[in-house]
Amino acid sequence: MRRCPPSAPTPGWATARHPRCAAQFMLPASHKFAGAEQSCARGERPRFKAAPPKVRHPDPMKKLLILSLCCATSLAAAAASPALIPEAGPHAVGLRIVQQYDYSRVLEAQVDAFGKTVSPGRARPMQTLVWYPARRTGAAPMQAADYQQASLTDLDFAFSSAETAKQRAGWLAGPQKTQYSTSTLAVRDAAPANGKFPVVIYAPSFASVAHENLDLCEYLASHGYVVIASRSLGSRTVMMTDDVEGAEAQAADIAFLTHYAQTLPQADMDKVAAAGFSWGGLANVFAAARSARIKALVSLDGSIRFHPKIWGAATYVRPARTNVPMLFLGARAPTAEDMERDDKLGASYLNTMKYSDVYITTMHPMKHSDFSSWHLRFAGDDAFGDYQRADVLQAYRSGALYVHRFLDAYLKNDTQALAFLKQSPARHGIGPQVMSLSFRPAESALLGEADFLRAFANGGFKSAQAIHAKMSAASPDFKLSPVNLNNLGYQLLRGNNARGAVELFKLATHIEPKYGNAFDSEGEAYEVLGETALAIAAYEKAVAVDKDQLNAIARIKVLRSGD
């Protein structure tokens, strides 16, 4: 399996190895759970933590498109202003750090390198970063070191403040002090701006921290989004697992953060997207399959592309359950030989998303780890292979712009943003050597029970079977539950619409011919209509398929006796 290369040692960080491939990654040395933290990659390649979260300076260029994206930047590794984003939006940015627990889940006790048993507590720690549109203030913005310092408490909320301050001082005096002292857009605990804003839940890569893409998160907040993230954790331990359980654990974190978002006065809960990098770009699809609240998906070289066996094993992760628009930003593609060697050949989930508008980009200068702004801020110039740093930064900015415009199009219903997406990137000053884009519109609308009921009502509560047949032909994944149809039929029966009730009961038995209860219900509806012969016939069908239909047996006797 191809892996991200290890980063250079960073003060305050320890080198650990991924449990499956022995590749190196970085972990805060202060964490009690050293040895199990960070990996990333196209599915689960270890994500190394190179230094503190990279904070991005607002790009001084005023043109959002061509100038902000094509400006050549020749920055050394120690550059303080890496120009990772296009022009910031009209809002100031605030950051709030919330320490909370998910009491429905718990991490098992861990053993540290000294053999000492340590426990993360009786609940799952969910230190949460919230970026939000804020009022402008004269307060100093956060530094990269502030994000790094905050990450020291993401597992242990009681971690010594003296120790965090000591480590912070070490970073600011160390060889990467320029990067650590870089200012970001966010002001800690700034007063929130007035209004409601769409919500983006960001899922980090495999075993990574919440701020791995702080530049993108701040950028989106400046354009009017509330962005929420927490670090990646395993299902039962700090270290994640690259399996269905591991993906579902992070999907549950997304659900937890979505629930938390409802407490925020700024959050517009009718407009929620889930974004994720690497493993987070698999977990967000799992989350969307479980929650209709998620209205759009953004995947930064997400593992949904590279792990067909994992999503294939989760039978509920299917296009009918993820019928929302998707933006997939991909790194330059691995060869088929690499994919086969890494056991990642298989069906493409993106190709199955027939009910979704799907945008797939290739960011040609970028390898997998380059989708983390954290990595880009601290990587040396030799980390980009045959490409220059400026090439990769331009590609990252282009990707950030497309994320912004995609969310504007599908969460804010911005028609100009939608038109932007449909055009070639070259129209926006992004050359083919930087980015290519393919767009596949939804092949058809996914039809469901609500669509059927509307059509049935609009048709005068007639021809239920014909409507069902037409919708089944139009949408292969269209399905109705006979049990629900039986319950809905009773709603009509109680609402003095016995004729419509008969239609639904008949459709239920058409779908499930041995559903005796629906035949019994049909008999009751015919009795209400005064059609005794049809009632008896329906009751007889109920008894024929289910001898325990006692009501049907009793009603047959009564109706035949004429009482």
C-alpha cells in the first residue's frame, strides 16, 4: 500500500508507526496514548503530523479567480505566508473550542509505553473546533501555535495548562518558529456575526487532528459557513481501524457534531454538508447514508475511491441512500498496478451515484498528503517531487475555491456558483496542468414513498398499482413498504376515504402476495363501502395465506350469516 512519507521531527512531537504498514507518522509526545495516533492517506495511509496547523494568511490579491489562483509563489519551507487560499470572504472569522463528551460511547483503557494503564475517561472526548462568521474586532488573530496547543487537550481535557504553555514556548523558539508564529484568519472567541449560515461538518483523515485543514475551514467561514470539526478517533481506542467499524465510528462523530450544531444560533440546520479528507472522505459518505440531513458531500482525495471492499461491506452505503451532490477533489491518479498491489481495485462508488450530481477533479500537482494545509505549511521544498511548491499551492487554492463555489451552489442555491462549476476550470484561470474536471449530472431523480403519495393524492386516490409501476420503471431503486402501505391505508380509512384505502391495501398485497394482514384490511374497507361480496373475498384471501387471521375468519362467518 502506498504511504505518505514521514515528516521531519518536530519539537514536542514523537515518531510513531502505523500498526499495519510500519510507516512513520507524528504524534504529540505529550499525549498519554503515544504510539497510536496519526495516519492518513488514500484510505488509511498514515497521515503524518508535521508541526502545528498551518494557518493561512488572507491572500493579498484582490481578484478571486485568475489573479488569486495563478499568482506564482516561490516560498521557502519557512515562509510565513504560504498563500493557501483564494481571497478571503467578507466575514471576519471566529474560532470557538468546545470540550464535550459523547456519553453514548466510551474509549477503552489504554496502556502507555511504560506499561501503565491509562483511561481516557468514561465517555468519548469530542474536543470540537467551531469556525464561524464573526464581527470584526481589533483583537489579534490566532497563531498556528495556538491550534497546536489546543490539540494537546483533545484527548485529555485536564491536561496541564503549564505543560501546554511550555510546549508552545518551545515551538515558538524552535527551528520552525516562523511557521508556528504565523497568524491565521481566526480570532479566538470573537463575537459571532448576525444571521444564519450553512453548516459544514469536517471529518479529518485517519487518526488526525481537527485542524489539519484549518486554512480551508477558516476560508469557508469567511464566506459565510459555520464549520465544525473534531479529531479522528477509533471506535473503541484512540487509534482508528481501517475497516467498516472504523468508518462507522467517524460517521458517528459526524452525527454527534451535527447534533451539536443545532445548539448554535448561527447554524442553518436545513443546509448541512459533510466534508472530509482521506479517511474522512469515506466516513462522510457513511454519515450521509445514515442521515438525510446531509445535503452535500465534499471529498478531498477521499478513501471512498480507494476502499471498495469497505463501503461494499456496509450494505446501507448505496447510491439510493446518498442521493446528494458530491465534489471529489482527487490527487494525481495512481497506476492500475499500484491499485492492484494495494488491493484497492474494484467498483467505483462515484460511478454508482446515479441520483447525484457528481464533480470529479484531478489536481495534477498534488499527491495525497498535499490535501492537508497542515502538511503544506510545514513540508520542505523537497516534499513535492517533480513539482515546485508554488505549483502545489496554486492547486490547493484552486481546490479551496471549488469547494467554496460547490457549497454556494448546493447549500445557498447560488445560480452563479452553479454556472461556475459547469464551466471549464480554464475559464477561471486554472490551467489544465493544474486541474481537470469532469461533471456527471444525476441520471434520474430518486423516487420514494413521499413522491408516490403525492402522485396518488393528485390522481384522486386512484390507480395506485399503475403509479407504482410507472415509478418503478423510472427509478430502479424505488421501493414501497407493504407494512407502511397498510398503515397509510388505515389513515385513509379513518379519514373517510375507504376507496383510496382499498387502493393502498391492494398495492400492499400486489407487492407482497402473502401479506395476510393487508388482505384483512382490504376486507374491512370493503365493509365500510357496503360491498359485502368483495369484503368476503378479501377476508378469504387473508385466511388462505395466513391461517392465523382470526379477524378475517370471524368476519367471514358474520357476513355469510347476514348479521
